[in-house]
Amino acid sequence: MKLSTEYSPVEVEDKWYAHWEAKGYFHSEPDEREAFSVVIPPPNVTGMLHMGHMLNNTIQDILIRKAKLDGKNACWVPGTDHASIATEAKVVRMLREQGIKKSDLTREGFLEHAWEWKEKYGGIILQQLRKLGASCDWDRTAFTMDEERSKAVMQVFVDLYNKGKLYRGLRMVNWDPEAKTVLSNEEVLYKDEQSHIYHVRYQIEGSEDFVTIATTRPETILGDSAIAVHPDDSRYTFLHGKRAIVPLVNRSIPIIFDEYVEREFGTGALKVTPAHDVNDYEIGKRHELEVIEVLNDDGTINENGGLAHYVGKSRFKVRTEIVKELESSGNLVEIKPYAHNVGRSERTNAVVEPKLSLQWYVDMKSLAEPALEAVMTDEVEFFPKNQKNVYKHWMENIRDWCISRQLWWGHQIPAWYYEDEVFVATTAEEALYQARAKTGNHELEISDLRQDEDVLDTWFSSWLWPMSVFDEFSTKEEIDYYYPTSVLVTGWDIIFLWVARMIMAGYEWKHERPFKHVYFTGMVRDQKRRKMSKQLGNSPDALELISQFGADGVRYGMLSSSPAGGDLLFDEKLVDQGKKFCNKLWNALRMFKNLEIDDSLETPIENKLAIEWFEQKKSAILNDLASNFDQYRLSEALVSLYSFVWTDFCSWYLEMVKPDYEKPIDSYTYEKSMDLFEDLCLMLHPFMPFITEEIWHKLKDRKEGEDCMNGSWPKATSYDKEIIAKVEKAKDVISRVREIRNKNGIKKNEPLSVLVEESKGAQDLLAVNGVKEILIKLAVLSGIEWVSGEPEKSVGFLSGTEKYYVEIEQEIDVEAEKEKLEKDLAHAEGFVNSVEKKLSNERFVNNAPEAVVAMEHKKLADGKERVRIIKASLEKL
RNA sequence: GGGAGAUUAGCUCAGUUGGUUUAGAGCACCUGCCUUACAAGCAGGGGGUCACUGGUUCGAGUCCAGUAUUUCCCA
């Protein structure tokens, strides 16, 4: 078998993905095995693969592939959500480029364009996930607006309404004037922005006195309906019972007294605009103030403000103009720079406008209760745990969920109005039936009813995802088998938007948790810890990365530095390390494949020890992996595999069993090595599926369907710690000899003679079959002999409590040697002192567990032995 | 303003119930090697009073309190 010295992922990855898919390995049907199900956090249908997706989906793929190897029936359901705001914005933009205005279209006409767009571009991201190796069950691909999912949304809406957990209410909402829709609190991002605070004076009615207020939004004075001051503020007691005149508008408004006002802030006097500020709205309710809406839905000023020359102009333009006008009228006292928190729409970045509006709300209190309980008792278990606090705080302060969105793309709210009545039903026919019954008017037709124009928040469909994706096949068997799902993998940034609501929905309709575990990933950030985003342009192109480093390399890079919940500072070096790791594996394969196998050869004794050692070590690693997987310490699992492959397998095992140059290998060693390599492939497969599949097929002749992806996870057995410890000791001796070569400029292949001082430790070590041979082979020795006392012309070293000497020709640098020994001595004595101190403490000896005390005695004995040996060496010098 | 976390090597992070030879990894750094699996490599090395101050304990990187710095969440 001729193999290139470099592994090239490109051909390999596409080949194996097509093979797995053709074999149907990704598809799952219920059967007698234990189910392991995962629903993908549905990316936006407008989405393109970015770093966050890669991290998130790599983790899911690892869990799914591991579950498959463990013999479970793994099912990973892919899909997308319809992303109301983002998609509608995209479609509107596309139409505008074609010269079509949304307002020129009917709702049906617009939706036709939107679906067309969806069919054409939606789901690109699902194609991209294949490049990453994602083993999704593509037959189950779901969409939040497809028939099954939509049906679920309608049913749930009606059910909540009938239970009285859904209502329509006039509330202050977050209004996005650009998208012209309401936003939930979670969709508004607050940031400190530099702006100005304006001090404006209002004349007191019937006097020449003024009261000065401070505001950041002078344009809203058009909607002012009061001035408020603190009742205990002595500066303003004279204002009792007075009224003020709104500048420019010349409207007379009351001066009210309310404890909400902060005396220290600004001038201590506050203008009150109930229609355009949440707090002012509350004050307005207390004092029964007039509510004057001066803004249109698109953020322009309307005629209610009473100043015709501002009508139709944007709020920002009016702010500039009104400041000028206030200045010329003598009402502007001063302008100060001011930093304050400004809320912007997550989608359009428009400054969010508080607006009074009639919307549908979900009453969250009763939904939250079981969902909070479930997480607090770990029935739904969070990884990492600290997210429980965040969740608890939100759930205990939960507010009702505004679910109407003033858009067309989405699930139109199943509520029909007739006169003052509202009829909520899954279909228009059903609503009509209700309307006829209620009104007694049997002549009513559907056309007499008016359906709510709004659509539902996208999350109102995604919160049903773990249930709705399994309804597709509409037999109960599906959902009974796969629900609750095993684990949800998602970023902590959508814990409220999505995770919390799914838990609520699970308990509300299935009376059961939607998933057993939630794994919160961190955010992918750049080297400066900035979140990766399109705006910053600091995110590498995901597909470009894959083609440059291979999917396995990228997966390695994404994961190797990403503990659960911890942020991942992305660095191309990490994926490059992954690529190098692939190359390392590849070359280990090449080493074996270049060898000639000789059946007649005896197996060298050092090979038997190497094989034995590696098998034991493998069991140890498998045990570590098991606990790492249990606790979702995936990056740690990968790190341990990395060092097991690179250090233990390549640097040590291979060097131990490798025959001399151009010599053949014995067949036992070869077969055993293939078995071990095969296990390595299985262990690495969840993390790096492509290269492991490729190597798997090159290791042995495989039967049809005998694939790595389809294999069984190697069994962890109890293992012999003793043999591992002995080989570790041997490795230490080898390293020490190499160090002496390095320091003395002795060539690597020049055989050296090593002498060992007789001791129990050394005897035990060399008594192990194969140890002596391994030392000779890897340290390149001419021989190992026993000695007592320091030999001439030699350099000594200490390994554990054993003293070794390397005979060398070179002149020995006595001073340097002395210096080093003195340093070692200081260290060893310091160690002995600390242990002695511990052991001389009676309370320690009496209170500490026996095993701990025994260990301290052993430490002391070993330490003293080392001190003795170093002192002896120093004396000789 | 309220809350949660973080602080361990130059950088990024592990360190699991307090005890396992006076702290580990990767990267970076230094030295020597183009040795027939791999220079995308090999061998070896240096580098840390575990933020600070106190406390609990026989014993603290690990538990508690305070301080400093810092990140995030909520308002």
C-alpha cells in the first residue's frame, strides 16, 4: 500500500459522508434499543454556517456518534426555523431590488414570494452542516412553518386560550420602527451610548416663573402631559396646584407630585410623556394623565403633537430641529453630553421605541412553576451547573410573554374578530361556528369575520420543537420512543428565549421534561474576546476553514479549547493543530503499512511488554473517557485522546515495536498493533469521524458494512496500574539518558553503556520482562550492568529513588554537575522537611486517614533516599 | 442600582469529595537534530510565593469572609 506522506482531507471527507448517507447510517426508526435523541437548535432559515454553529453542531455530532458506538439508537433531528423578522426583512429587501414594494402586495402575494425565497435559499445551512460531518437524520428534516409544526402551534395557541393562559392586553411594548413590529425584551440589546441631555424650561401658567426639566428626548415634548416633581422636594413646593405651558406647543399641563422622581437626577423635575416611556406610562396611570401618541409606527412624528411642520419627519430629525427651535424661543437652558443606555433591535439595530399597543400575551406564571422546579431539582440537568442561578432568577421574575408580531411571514394568529367579540380556534370554520353560536346569527359567513393580522413570535413555534418534530410521522410510537430527548446543546445566550420556554412547553403539554440534559456551549470569540459577528467582520468563513484544514481539523480546533459554558477564543492555530493531528495519525498508519510482515519471526520480548502496557493504558484512558463523557467534559476527553495518540501511541509504543531499518515485523506484533490502532479509531471517531473512517478501512480488509461509524466502543476493563507504573519508570530512565546525550553532544545512535546501582527499586523494575530490552532499544544502549558505588568517567542521574550512571568519553564539567546536584539537593531536602513537618504533627498522624499517613511515610522514605544518593554523588565530586 | 461568575506559567485553560512524591496541558520560548512513519516532524529544556489579606482545618490552588481587578446577566 503506497500512501502519501501528507494526509489530504478533501477527497476523503466527501467520500465517506456519501458512503454513510448511502448506507442509511444517519436514519433512525424506533426499535428495541435504548433511544438517544437530540433535536438540533433550529438555525434561522436565512442562516449561513458560522463559528457558533460549528461549535454547537460538532458537539451534537460527537454525542450522537458516541451514542451510536455505544449501541444506542441515536436520532438527531435537523431543521430550521422560519425567523419571522429576519426572513421578512430579507424578502422585503429582495422585492425592493426588483422594484416591488411590500405595500403594493396582498398578504397572499407577499407570502408567495416569501415561500419562493425559502425554497430557493432556505436550508443552505443544512447543506453546509454535511461538510462538517453532521450525522443528522435528514429524512426527518423539519421546518417550523411546515404543516405538522404549524398544526401544533395552532393547537397550542387555542389550548392556552381555553385554559385562560392567553390574553390580549394594552401594554407598553418594545417597538422596532424599522421592522414595524413589536419585539420581546430578549430581542432588545441595551448599550451605553453617548448622547446629550437637554435642560428645557417650561413657563408656569399665569406667571413669569419657569420650571426646568432634563430630558434626553426633546422631540417627545410634543406628547407631554405633565411635569412631575418629588413631593418632598422643597425647591418645588411653590408649584403646588400650578400648571405649566409646554414650550412651542403652548399646551397647558398639570404639575404633579410623585415619589418616582429622583431629586438628584437632572433638575429634579421630570416631564411626563405617558405614550412614549414605560415609567411615564405608569405615572400617567397613577395621575390619570392624558396619553398623547406623537409617533407613527415608522418612527415619524404625527399630527397629534400639534406642530404641523414636524409631521412626517423622523424622530431624530425632529430632535435636531426642535432643539434649534427651543433655543430660538429661549426655552433651551443648556445641553450636556450624556451617556445612557439605549435599546436597539437585535435584528434591525433600530433604536427601540416604547409604544402603547394591543398585543397577545402568554400568562407565564403558571407555566414557569413546574419548569423552575424541574431545573432546581436537576430533573432537567444543566451543564455547567452555574446556569441554574441565571435560570432561577429569570423564572422567579418572569413577565408575560408578548407573542404578537406585526409581520406577515409566520403563523397568523388564529383569532377572529366579529364586532366586539374574539373567537379563537384552529381553523376559520371553527371560529365561524363559535361566532354563530355566540351571536345566534346563523347567517354569519367567514367573510364577516376578521382574522387577527399579526403573526406569532417565532419562538412560539420553536418552544414546541422537541415535541413537534416527532409528530411528523403522526403515530404515537414516534414521540413515545424519542421523547423526552436525551440532551439539548445550545448557547447560554438563548436560555430565556428558547430553553426555558421549551421546558415550560414540555411540562404544559407532555407533562414531562423535554430533555434530560442541557449542555450550554460558550460563545465563540476572537482573540480580543469580542463576540464574532458579521458587523465586526471578525469571523472566519466556516466553509473556507473546512476546505483549508479539513472538517476533522476544524472539529478538533473548535472543541479542544472549549469547556462547557466557557468561551472559546478562536484561533486558527487551534484548527491547524487539528490538521497536524490528522497528519500524525496518518503517518502512524504509514509506518505500519510500509512494513514487511514475516510470519516466521519470534515476537521480541520488548514488543510483548509494549503491547501489554498499551492495552492497560488504553483501559485507563477508556475509564477517563467514560467519566468525561458523563459530565460532558468533551474538550478534556479530546485532550486525553490527543496525548494518548500522540505521546503514548506514536512517541512510545511505535518506537518500542518498530523493527530496525528495513527489517520485517513479526506477525503477532503487527496484528496486535492493528487491533490497537482500530480501537484508537473508534475512540477518536466521534471527534474526528472522517480520518478515523479512512484509516479504519486501511488497517484491515473490511466486509461490506463493516465501518468505523458502525462499530462498537471499546470496552473499558479494570487495568493493571503496576505495569503502567513500571513502564513509566522505564520511560523516565530513557528520557534521562537522552538528556545526558543532549547535554554532552553525544549522537543519538551512538550506543552507551549504563550502570545501575543495586537497589530494591531497580531490581523490581528490571525484573519485569522486556524492560531491559526496551531501555536498550529506546535509549540506544550497549548494555545495562549492576554496579555498587560511583564508577569513573560517568555521569549519574536519579530516577525516582534509583541511581544510574552513563559512561561517557567526554570531559565532565564538574562545576556544572555540582551546581545541578546542589539544586536537586535543595529541592529534595525541602521536600523531606515539608513531609517531616507533617508527620511530626501529632494531630495529623492521629486524625488523617491511615492511607494518607502511610503515603506520607513512603514519601518521607523516598525523599530521604534521594537526599542520601545526591549527597553521595556530591561527595564524589 | 441588583445579581452571578472569574482571577493558576508570556497566552488560552485543566486541576473532579480538601490529602496521590512541594501544581498539569496546549501554544509560545530556548537548545540540539532534515535519524527511512511524520520538519504539518524528533529529542531535550527553562518558566508558577495558584490576585491580595485574614479565617476554618492535622492539612487549603480547592472551604469561609473581606479587598482589588475583571467579565457577564438583569434593571
